[in-house]
Amino acid sequence: MAVIHHTTLTPTKLELLTTWLPTRPWYRGGPAGPELAKGGGFRLDDPEGAVGIEFMVVNDVSDGRATAYLVPLTYRGAPLDEAGHALIGTAEHGVLGRRWIYDGCHDPVLIAELTALIEGRAQPQDQNTTDAPAPHITRSYTATPTKAQASATTAQTPANSTSTHASASGATTQVSASGTTDDAEGTILPGPSGTTLRLHRVLHAATPLPPEATGHVSGAWSKPDGTQTHGPFLTVHPHA
């Protein structure tokens, strides 16, 4: 069970993300950079209790209209080996000391617990309260994986190096050796039982699930005016 400490973090998560978001191929903002505000999210527990796992929604209002981004984060007490490409930054935590903050899509602990959530083996937790569920998070998944398949999914997602490619149209794609891919539409990563996960980095309310999807995780977030909206965070697809 993760313990939520109500303390300081310097620099703040929003300050770190303000610098990091414009480096992502799925960032929609302009050259002036984002103006970010928290929009919600949820947490997952690391069974070993060593890694903090948070799925954070941030609203960017820099261009006069709100764009909601989904940012999975992991918090570690030491650097993750061979994951420098996924490091968002370091920060000083008022209770725990220095924390290394990563793009969680490249962290094997987050990927393992996300797989457990999709399969119904893990429960989403409230973003701000210790040992409290997050009832606004819903999920579905049609397959029934074996333990061997789940282990294989975890084993194939080590942190590693990344490369960048540009298509003929000029679109940038960032590919990690772990199989995680960032493109203009979001992030693709390995899912349970040989499936593929499409993480919706830019969130849209009430988006219908694609007909080929075999599962999803959806949730609620707040717009800058305080109103609540709901939509898919990720979809599960058969492996191409």
C-alpha cells in the first residue's frame, strides 16, 4: 500500500512537466510552452512498496483552449538502470528525500501493475488519499491470461535505450528498446497475452472505443473550469 505524504516537492511535478511535455511527439502546444494545471488521475500500488506509480492528468491552457494530457509517472529513490531516456527529472521530497521521476511507460514496475489493472488483478487507488479506491476508474478485458503469459509480458519490458525516427511526412516517432513507442497519437506498449496497449496521451471526453479493442481503462478528470468529464485512458488491441 502506497502512503501519500502531504508535503513539498521541489521542483513541483508541474514545473518538471512544463519542460518535458514539449519534447514529446504527441504534444499539441505551441513554441511558447505549456501552462499546466492539475486535472486528476489515479495511482497504482507497487507490491514491493519501492516505486510510486501515478497516472496524472494535466490541463494545458496555453493556447486559449484546454488540452488534457495523460502522464504516467513513477517515483524512485534511486536511478533506474539504463532508463536515462525516460527520466523527466529529479526532485526533493519533503519526507523521502531525492526522487527520480520517470515517464512510467518505460518503467517495468508500472507496466507490470498496469497489466494487472487491465486483467482485474490490481485496484486503482485515489490520487491523493492513502488506501482509498478510485471508483471513477473503469476497466474491461476479454482475455484470460495464464501466469506464464503475464510473466512474459513483464519480462519483455525492461528499461533501455530509445531511438528517434522521422517519417516521410515529417512526423517523429520515438522507439524504446523495451517495445514502447511514442508517436504523434500517443504511446504504444506491450500488453497482456501478446496484445498491444494504446495509451491516449491527449484525452478526449466520451470517445467511443474502436471496434477491434479487446479492453480499456477509462476515467474521469477535471477541466480547468472545474467541470468533470470522462473518457478512455487506454485501449487494448490484438497484436498486429
